[in-house]
Amino acid sequence: MKKNKWFIGIVSMVCLTILSIVINQNVNADPKPLTPELKSIKNKMENAIDYYKHAKGSYIQTSSDGSVRKIEFEVNETEQAGSKVKIYNTDNQLLRTTISNHRQILIQDDVRKTYHISPVSEPAHQTPGIRKQMREGAPVYIYRPDPAAPGDSGTVSFPQALAFWMDEESRNFSITGSTKILGREGIIIEGVSPFKNKAEKYKMIVDEQTGILLHFEAFDSKGNIALAVEVTELEIDAQSALTQSFKLTAPEGYVDVTVHEKLIK
């Protein structure tokens, strides 16, 4: 009887040792590399401005506090980069207008009737290399400047910030399907947010060809929507718009609150 107990004890120890080794191997194992499909769509989101020349459309953005905004945008990513963005509230009141000519950006407060001019970062059509770096134990994300300076509408036209939600090391995301939105082929991506914010899980639909965002929903721990974006109109590379230029003109009746800047016409 004692021999049986002794034998059983040895077998148990061996099993526990093997199990411990397997668990440690799984924990310490490097995650599998991204599939070509995952790598492709993440790259397009990080560099969407390389995959189209002109985009025009509108989308509805809903925040966790229930506020809703309608954003209309037009973006030109050619050598004559520029953009025009208008933001409305639920009553269709124009709140803010921004116009960029790739050198400067004009920002209008359409409620207070003021405007100011700011310089735009130097155009940068080259990718910045590695987009995530570790500094002092914390991740730092490298954003690529957009010569068109689309401001708010960059969430849709250049969703590199959302691409950072798709963490390659933790593999916290996956492609769960495909669908069509506004006649565009969309890739459905679902995952867990790597950031400590209100959102814990998310679902997004990204244009397969360009990396432009078509739909986004972020959910908090209770399943409530923390942020939602729904593209309602989208036109990409329409021939009539490829030569669109954006001129900065001081809006009539508005007060110039620019400090030490001159309007470039």
C-alpha cells in the first residue's frame, strides 16, 4: 500500500512538473506572426494616405456623453495636398470649419464668428519606420504627419490612431468577417483595447482597398457604447475632384484672432 502511495506521489509530481513546463512555455512563447491579411489591413490604416488621392464624404460621431456630431470632409492627398472639414451639431448648426492648403490651416469658430491661422507640419509622404517604440518601459506610438491636415476627419480618412489599437505583440484583435458599406468592400476587425480608457472592446470596419475607416464602435465594461463612428457618404478618387485645391480666404464678418501669423492666399 505504501509503495502504491509512493508511486502515485511520484507520478503526480512528474505530471505537475510537465504541466508547469507547458504553461511556462505557453506564457513565454512569442505570439504567432500576423497573417498576411491582418498585416495588410493594419499597414493600410497606418498609411492610408498612400492608397488614395482624394476622398470626400460625411460621417456621424457619437460620444459616451451622448453628444452627436456630423462631420463633412474633403481631403486631397496629391502634391497639392489640402482639406476642408465642417462640423455640425444635431440641429444642423455649423460649429466649426477648417481649411488647409498644406502650408497653413484656417480654423473658423462658426459660433463665435472668429478664425485663426496656424502652420501645418512639413509634408511627409514617407513612412516613419517603426510605429511603436518602448521608452522607459512604456509604449510610444509614432504618428505620421498628414500633409492634408484634415483635423477631426483624420479619424476616417487616415485612421492610424485606431491602427495602434491593433497590438501585434498581444494579438488583441482578429478579422471576423467582411461586408459592404456604401459600395465599398469592408474588413471587419474586433478586439480588446490595449489602452486604459473608457473603451474595453471594439469593432471596426475598414475599407479593404484604402484603409479608410467605414465604421467604428467602442464598448465600455458594461457593454455601453463609448464612441461610435458611422460613415454615411464616401467618394474616393472621383475624377472631377482630383485637381481640387483649397484656398484660404478670411471669412467675411469674422474676427481674426491669429497671433503672429499671416494668411497665405
